[in-house]
Amino acid sequence: MSLKEKLAEKIEQQRLRTAKLLKEYGDVKVDEVTISQVVGGMRGIKSMVTDISYLDPEEGIRFRGYTIPEVLEKLPKMPGAEMPYVEGQFYLLLTGEIPTEEDVQELAEELKKRKALPEYVKDMLRAMPRDTHPMTLFAAGIVAMQRESKFAEYYEAGHFNKNTAWEPTLEDALDLMAKLPVLGAYIYRMKYRGDTFIPSNPDLDLGGDFANMMGIPKPYDDVARMYFILHADHESGNVSAHTAHLVASALSDVYYSYSAAMGGLAGPLHGLANQEVLKWIQELMKNKSGGKVPTKDELKKFVEETLASGQVIPGYGHAVLRKTDPRYMAQREFALNHLKDDPIFAVVSMLFEVVPPILSSLGKVKNPWPNVDAQSGVIQWHYGVVEYDFYTVLFGIGRALGVLANLVWDRALGYAIERPKSVTTDMLEEWAGIH
Ligand code: NMX
Ligand code: MLT
């Protein structure tokens, strides 16, 4: 059964579940909302639905019901690879099923056909100042490709229908997913490697070809596979996934939606934190410990100075998680195997000991433990990607796996335009009994 046939079957079943919930149980209460949630970033309000992934505060992410160790163990791998095919993760997120090797190869072939980056995107990127942040180049490249949207063409032709709208959305999702690694690597080579573009190799899988286009030898192919798989999704309330869902709810296509999402990912409290971690560690080693691994006392002092200057400790804390992020642990395991003697990894490991008690002692930080961003940059640095302002682009390529799968399902289930209600401060005061 092809991916599209499999999805059609699953969508049919899921539509029945959603329709029943809406028709017969629409009035069942899911949550109540307090003033601190309304003012405080809607934290914890249960107000969205997705089956692609679920984030438990204590356990961490499950992709389609599978924990990270399960995903890394169950998804097919190519012979000799340490990490599974990224294509397998995309298949799992789209369909909810662990793919066979054959399913993976079919999807990989489909993506290979679609990966050519339009020449006008390259021209546009070249015309932009070279000191433009790579996330700006990335988001601009995505929105520039909007003219390729099959969904926009279908809508424009007057074919919009709630039953079929997912089909051109799937086409767009496959097109965009195929092109993002090429776009990312193109930006990297243009900006940091003197415009020395390395063409895609049609014989390689997504992770392998990304390493090839970046110009980085093994085991960077496995690093890329691990990185994209781990960053794929974090349920739907995170800033990037939520932004994409919100924009798409206006029937905007995936190019508009995903480029908007990348604006959110580029914020330092979200995806940019991975760049901030490396920048912060470099500053520490350069200014405080003479280029060497600092002592624990030097590290503590630096953490305290950062906090005293009003900044957050990048890579620590989370809006939902209340334990160490399992994505941090998966990358730590990789680092323990491959970069045990790396001095920056030594600092990252010391931070894991030093930071949590200091953050806990502040009495206000709800989660003093590291998140995914505390560990990802050091691995990139170790393999030669030392231009840390590029790290969020890598996050953006990975995050597309889950977000694009969600957008296909948003269309399939005909989710409504998102439009929550706002209130005024006067109203909050009145409900609080202040007036
Ligand atoms: N360092 C210092 N203070 C922190 C930290 C931190 N790492 N994390 C939270 N706090 C503070 C936070 O600023 C807030 O202070 P105030 O009341 O003075 O405004 C207080 O603790 C309570 O915040 P929480 O409820 O614990 O966290 P919230 O849900 O609001 O924010 C983050 C979550 C992730 C934005 C926050 O923990 C943070 O800023 N972390 C550092 C940046 C980071 O690593 N972001 C990446 C997140 C993962 N990702 O990839 O997106
Ligand atoms: C993510 O991966 O999106 C981050 O951990 C942030 C979040 O979940 O809010």
C-alpha cells in the first residue's frame, strides 16, 4: 500500500472518531482557565489536539506513542548506520505506523524526486546581504517557494473541498520536506564556505545526503539523522508547531505556515537557544578560563553572573517538561560514545551538575533541568559546524517532519480556523472581584 493509500485509510477512520466526539461529546469540559494562565502565555491550557506526538512533563516526548529509545531502536536503519533513516521518522509521524524497509525506500524515492531547489531561490539568497542571519535566509527561502504550492493552485482553481484538501497538502509537505535539507546546506555553503555549493547525491538517504551537501564526512550522516529525528516534534503547543498550525488554519499553505513557524523558532527562548548555549560557553572559555575547561567554581561564578545580569541560562528550563529532556539524554549518550574527550562536551557535562541546583535555589524556575538545546550545539561544533548561528536552521529542518505531518492531518480532519477570545484587564479585575 502506498503512503497516500495508507493515509487515506487512516484519515477515513480518524474522521469518524473526530466527528463522533464533536457531535455527541462536544460539551464535555476539558479544562478550566485561570487568570495566571491568561496572562502567563496560556501555560498548560489544554486547547489543541494532535496525535503526532505527546509530551509528558515527567517522561518527555513520545512520537506516535513511542519513546525516543523505542524510535531509535524500532525505525529501520541502513546497513552500518548507527541512527535510523529520517524518512522512517517522517513515515511514522504521518501514518502512526513503524515503516518497513520497503516503506522507507518508497518514501525516500518520493522525496528524492522532489528535492531540487528552484534557481530563483538561490538567486534570491545570493542577493541578500551575507551577514543576514541564516534563519532569515531559511524562512525567506521557504516563503519564496510558495509559488510552487499545489494546495494554493488547487484552491485558486476553485477545487477546495474538505474531503480532498489534504491531498495537495500532502504533495506540498513532501515537496517542502525534500527541499529543506538542500536549502539548509545551500545556505551553509553560501554563507560560510565561500559559495561552494555541493550538489545533492541521488544515491543517498536524507541524512547521508545532508552530510554530503554540508561537506562533512562520517559520522556526520548519523549526527544529521539523530538531530532531525530528535527535533521532529514536541506536541503542538510549542511556538513553532503552534505558529504553523495557526497560520495554516486560515487555509494558508504549508510554505506560508512553515516560514511563519521559523520566525518563532528563531527566538532565543525557543530554537535559538542552541546557538545561545554555544555562544555562552565560548564566552566563558575565552574570558573566564583562558580558553581551557573551567573549574567547577569558575563555572558556578559564570552561571551566577549570567543570572545576576538578568539573562536566562540557555538550554535549561522548559514550559512543560519537569525532568531532564530525553532528547538531551539521547544526544549525551551519543556524545559519550563519540566525543568523550571534547573539551566543550566536558563543559556541557559540568553544567549538567552545576546549573540545576543554582536554578532550583532561585525558587521560581519550574524546571531546573537541561532541555534539548543544552547538548545539541557541542555535537555540531565537534564535527566542524562551528558557525553556531546556523544551529537553529538544523532544528528547523528536523522540526518540519512533525509540523508538516500535523498540517496534512489538520487539513484531513478539517480543523477550524483558530481564533481564541481575548479579554481586557478591566474584565480580569472584575472577575477577580477587584472592582
Ligand atoms: N534561566 C534563568 N531563569 C529561568 C530559566 C533559565 N534557564 N528558565 C526559567 N527561568 C525563570 C523565568 O525567566 C521566569 O522568571 P520571571 O518570573 O522572573 O519571569 C521563572 O523562571 C519561571 O519560568 P518557568 O515557568 O520555569 O518557565 P517558562 O515556562 O516561563 O519558560 C523557557 C520556559 C524554556 C522559555 C525558560 O525555561 C527559558 O527561558 N529557558 C532558557 C532558554 C531555553 O533554553 N529555551 C529553549 C527551550 C527549548 N526549545 O528548544 O525551545
Ligand atoms: C520544542 O522542542 O519545541 C521545545 O522543547 C519547546 C517546547 O516544547 O515548548
